[in-house]
Amino acid sequence: MTPRRVVITGLGPITCSGTGRDAFWRAVHSGHSGIGPVTYFDATPFHARCAGEIRDWNPADHFPPHRLKRMDRCSQLAVASALLALEDARLPWSASRPQARVGVSFGSALGGIAQAEHEHVRFLKKGPHGVNPSLALQIFGGAAHSNVAIECGFRGPGTTNANSCASGVIAVGEALRFIREGRADVMIAGGAEAPLAPLTFGAFDTIKTMSRWRGEPRRAYRPFDLHRDGFVMGEGAASLVLEEYGHAQQRGARIYAEVCGFGLNNEAYHMTTPLPTGESVTACMREALADAGAAPEEIDYINAHASSTQLNDANETACIKAVFGAHARELAVTGTKPFTAHPLGATGAIETVICALALDEGWIPPTLHYDTPDPKCDLDIVPNEGRYQSLRAAVNNAFGFGGINASLVLRRAE
């Protein structure tokens, strides 16, 4: 039986550099980074001082009071991004008319952890009666997809994975499988993250994974640069409407790209350090290519995980060379987190949006803030300025703590 084809028909990014498809893509085209100094809390006790904050977010603009009582910031971003994607796809929905063939697949590394921090302070000051009575509903792992399903009446498959920084890509990959297997005709796939709270921020600062840059904040994120020194934490969300190809055709939907391959594995090596041989990362990309039925030579663009740590960027470079061989010299490989910071589990979904828009337009976003070449990262990283180029297919990589690796293959819409 021929697997059902799956296409992307709606995009809903919410990032520190722009909200909604058009505003976000304009920001990327203009080279605008949304990274700035931390303002949500006092960051002076920490070495890291920069973050990707969504400063113009007012939840009351999006939800009535009775809904907000039961939704933390992570779920708010998840639902709002899903509604943006549905609007972009022109796909009807109604909570009063539930749809059994539409599902939700989301990812979030930390879910409602920031809300839990806030409520813990209240608990210490006022005791149990000072805590929001809806706290348990706000912070449980499945809150993101559950709130989207409740808002829209989607009764198909529902899941939220928590696979660290690979969560967003895995959410799209799982949605691909649900549609392929005939368990749904439409899936809302994405990721959401709202981790900017002092304890969480400090925990990542303690393990020295975040940039300690003291210059202009927007330049803190420097993938592949010789002097890179870690990632910049952010918040955000992105949803994508995935549809079975015939379903999308029948309703005359705009198709951005086709999702055609997914790879997933674990290095079983270390919680933060990549496997030095790179064999699991290469296996993951090869699995995605095989799942897509794509030869390495068909790929024109890779949106790299490019976390901007010394080990990870060099390791990913070596793995790309191992998978693509001589073709690696012809590939455009960019790290786009300098635009959005790194909203952990949401980032893979945001970068899937970038891949879809890149394929749709034939324009490759740049790797920003690249000043000093690193011999260990000798790829065509499209430094500082994007470029127009005909694109056939793209790979999106996402790697997370615990050695979790995930890759997607997208093709340009026919």
C-alpha cells in the first residue's frame, strides 16, 4: 500500500522576532534578531544575560478570562500559534462541532515549568491556599495539545512529547506518521515553550550551555563562528497544519511544502555531550532520507540544529559531511536560531516553518553574526546575508539533551 502523502498548508509562528507568517518572514528577510537583555527577572546573579523574550504578548488579547484561569503561558502560545496556522490554512474549526479526523501533535521540553516557579513563590509566602487552584491543569505535560484540542474541537490523535530540544521536530514527525497511517486527515503539529523564569534559566546557566556574551545582546547567538559560546534561551511557539495531500487538493488549499521523511534515534552516550563518532546523528539523517525516498544529492538546504556550542556545531558539521559526501560542498547549511533565540522544544517547529517558507519562496535565510571562520565548521553557511536559490528539498535537524536526534525531510510543493 502506497503511504499517504502529507503536505503543509498552514503556518503559525510566534517568536521574539515576529508573530504570524508574514511578520516573522519579514523579520528573517531583514536580518532582524529578537534577542535582547533579560527583562522578566533580575539576571545579574547569572553569567548569561540575554534572552529571546516576546515583549508584545498580551494574553488578554487572545483569550477570555475564564480560559486564562486554566492556561499558563506555554499553553497560551500553543493555542494562539495553532489558531494562526488554521487561519493561514483557511481550515474551518468549531469547538461545538468536533472533528474526529483532525488531531494535535505538540512538543514542549519543559511545559509549564515557569508557571510552577511562579506558584511556588506564592506557596512559600501564603501556603497552599495562595496557589492557583488550576495549577495542576496548567503545568501537566499534555497541556499544550489538550488546550488546542479543546479550543478547536479536534478529537483525533492527541499527544505532547517532551523530548528536549528535539520536541518540535518530533511532533511534526509523529503527525506525519498519523496521517500516513490513515489515523487522521489533518494534524496540527508544533511546539511551544515558555521557560524564562529564574530557577530554570539559572539551571541552564549552571551547566554552562548558554552564551555569556557581554556585547550587543542581539549578537550573542553565533552559530559556526570560531568564538561561539553557547545558546540563548527564548520563548515561543509554532504550529503547522499538516494535511493528507488529496484532502488539501480537494479543498484548494495552498501547499507550502511536502513533509516526506522522518528520522529519530538516541545516542545512548551522554546527557549533554554529543557522541564523538557522530554515528547516531548520521544514522538519523540517513533514516529521514530513506523514509523520504530521497538521495543525498536531492537535498539543497539544511536547517542545522546549530546550537552555537563548540562541540555540537563541529559535530554536526562532521556528520553532514559523512552523510552527504562530496555533495556537502554544494549544500547551503544555515543556523537560524540567532533570529529567534532557542525556545527549546518549540525551536524545531519554528525551524520547520522556516524550511517550508524557504522552499516555497526559493530563498535561503542566512546564518547571522558570523565573523570568524572555524576550520571545523567549513560548510556553506550562507553568512550574514540570505540568498535566492532554486530549492528542491531540505533537511531540518534538531538534537536534544539525552542524546535525542530527530531529522525531517521536506520537499518543495509540486
